[in-house]
Amino acid sequence: MEKKNPLEKKLCYERKLAWDEFSPESRKKTLEFAEGYKEFLTRGKTEWEVITEGTKMAEKAGFIPLEKIKKGSFKGKRVYADNRGKNLFLSVLGKKPISEGVRIIIAHIDSPRLDLKAHPVYEEENLAFFKTHYYGGIKKYQWVTIPLALHGVVVLKNGKKINLVIGEKKEEPVFTITDLLPHLASDQMKKSLEKGIEGEALNILAGSIPHQNKDVKERIKLAILEKLNQKYNFTEEDLVSSNIEAVPAGEARDAGLDKSLIAAYGQDDRVCVYSSLKAICELKNPETTCFCMLVDKEEIGSEGVNSAQSTSLLSFLSEILNLSSPKATELQLRRILSSSQAISADVNAGVDPAYKDVNELRNSPRIGCGVVLTKFTGKGGKGGSSEASSEFVAYLRNLFEKRKVIWQTGELGKIDQGGGGTVAKYLARYNCEVIDCGTALLSMHAPLEIAHKADIYSTYQAYSAFYK
Ligand code: MN
Ligand code: MN
């Protein structure tokens, strides 16, 4: 409700609906932005697909691979580096010397899903299946009886990579995990939601026609392996060196009669990935050198070679520093980091009216009220969080006001209800200012996540303002 009393207006904070605050021009841009975002989500359902899409965007926007840049004068240059196809680093070099600090936005490219095991194929009761091991925090019951697609890379002993995507085109089959009929589920229905579907029951239905050769023991399994071999030329053993992910099949779609929302898989954290990519791709001649860093493995704790805890971030920063000062020391690198600012670009949970009581409503982000600035994450008394400084919050709030970015603050749920963390703390280790800033979602980590188009556009505007 709009505040009428002038004193109330002066003294009291009010959360605003972004759509109300947007000009007709901003509304138009919001809807346009959402179209590009949906295409990005549809094409980028795995880590490597997101990096491929990101690289295409970078090259189209004039970014040059790091290894092709000549040392010397490089002002205004746009550089990118791809680390093993699972990390992407982009930088636009600023007018000010890099020694005065840089601006970093970091987002993660991985999303919860079902990974095929090393020996996935088996048959039972005249049906063939793929065994999976779920990745990230999922509610297992959400992943049964929905259409799934397989996206994978199989690496042969000779190093040759075989890419496969099955289940996205109309003429292709989809995959699914079966569930018990309600008629016979009286035991299952008494179990908790956590135990109702067990991890080892997340087996993907793979086929049912037996191999014509009746001498073999497992004819349906053999028929499936033969089909894979005929089409992709790999064997059962080759699956040991593969990444095959089962993800929800189908395109990102508009949701709601007014088409104000987007329903799609993987919006945590690809909404922030896309928004930061768009912001840096459109950035021209910034004062300060800017970075966009896309990392893997956030959903399983940011461990691993392409994660926010790996030193690949430092390596890229060092390479950029090396372009201007080949004799730079580690001390210089540390000084740059100490005077830098970073945004940990990750999603937050919008209030879901069906589950209001997990929130403390005065401090929870709302869908449609703009990008969310989160001073701290963590659980159990801010545990495991890197709380941003008030100075940095003040800086950003001033910046957002100047650039007309609609924003809100938000805590993830009420105290001791649960909680979560982001990569913010791994950047904070380098002694730079860092804060979480991203889009509020409904149904986070579900096969179909929901985001508001005005929030997505506000996220992009926030990142653009930060870079500029
Ligand atoms: Mn996330
Ligand atoms: Mn997540």
C-alpha cells in the first residue's frame, strides 16, 4: 500500500513491486530480456552447455581468447578464458590501472540433477534401466514420473569425446522414473517425504525389447548397449569415463496467464549466469576492470577443480595482471584483490504463500519486488556465511538508487528453519568486499523452477550498474 503520511514516507521503508516502478520502456525491455533468457535456459541444461552458450555470447560481443592477446597496450580489450569447458572467465579491462582493484561477479553453472552411475545399465523384470546418483540438494519425490532428457559426454580411452542429447526433440524418446500406483502405496504413503522415494530407486527406464540372440542372459540390457553402440560407438566400459546427466526434458516456458513468470529447469543459478553474461557483454570502456566468473560444483559444496574454491580464479586474475605488468609480484595480486569488490550472484527463495511459515516475513524476499541483496546467508546463527560489510551494502544501495534498480533485501527463511550458503565466502578469503545479490525463485531446486521476469531484468540491471 502506498504511504500517504509524509512523515511515514520519509522515515519508513517500503518494498516496491518492480512492475509498478518500471517505465513503459523498461517493461518492454523486461519482456525482451526474458525471451533471450528462455533460449539460453533451453540450450544450456548442463555445465558444459552453459559454457558453450556463454562462450558464443562472449565471442559475439568481441571477447578474445586470452591466449590470442598480445602483451603490451590492451586498454578496452575484452578477454575470455575457458577452463576445461567447466569454467568461463570474462574480463573487460578498465581505464583505471588494475592495481586500484577490480569488480567481480561470480555465478555457478551447475544445477541439481540425476547423474548416471559408472555402471548404469541393468535389466530386471524384462525392463532395462539406468542407475543414477543424484547431484545436489533435491527432493527426490519431485524427480519421478516426469519426462527427462539425457545430456552427456562420453570420453573414450583415446581421448575422443562423444556428445549425446536424447529427449529434447519431438521425434526423440524421453526417459522417466516410475513410481508406485496409489492403490498399492499404503506403506509408501506412511513414509516421510524424504524416505518415500529412496536414492537407489531413482532408476531411469531405458527400454524393453529383448535382443534377438536368445543365448545371452540379459537380452534387454544387451539390446540397449547395442543401440548405444550403433548410434554413438561406445561400450559399457566407456561409460566409466562419462558425464551423463538426466535433466527435465523440454523448453523453458512462460508461466501464468499474464506470462509474467518463467517456468524452467536450472534457473538456480543460470538466471544469474545469464544476467551477468549479458551485463559484461554489453559493457564498454568501464572505469574499473570488470570480471565475470562462472564456476562449477556449487551445488555439492564448491569442491573440485572448476569450483569457486579452486585457484582457477586466481590464475585468470594473474593472467590479466600479467598482460599489463609481466613482472608483477604476488604481493601486487594480493593488493588488487584487497581493494576489489565482488558480487556472489546466486538466487534466493521468494515467499511462497503456501509455505509462509518457514519465513520471517518482515525480512524475506518477495517475488516481483526486484533483485535481492543478501547481506548474509548460512544457518544456525549465520553459521558458514561471510557477512557483507555495511559499508559495501551502503555503496550498492546508493548505486542502485542512482541507476533506478529495483531491489530488496532478503534472508533465506526464518532463523533455525534451515538455511544455505553460496560461493561468497570463497571470494571473501581473498580479502575483497563481497555480497550476495541475485533473483528470488519459487520451487528452488525443483525440476521446474519459477522466476519473475521483472526480477530477472532487475538482476541484470543491478549487475550492469555494478560493472559501470
Ligand atoms: Mn545457487
Ligand atoms: Mn542451489
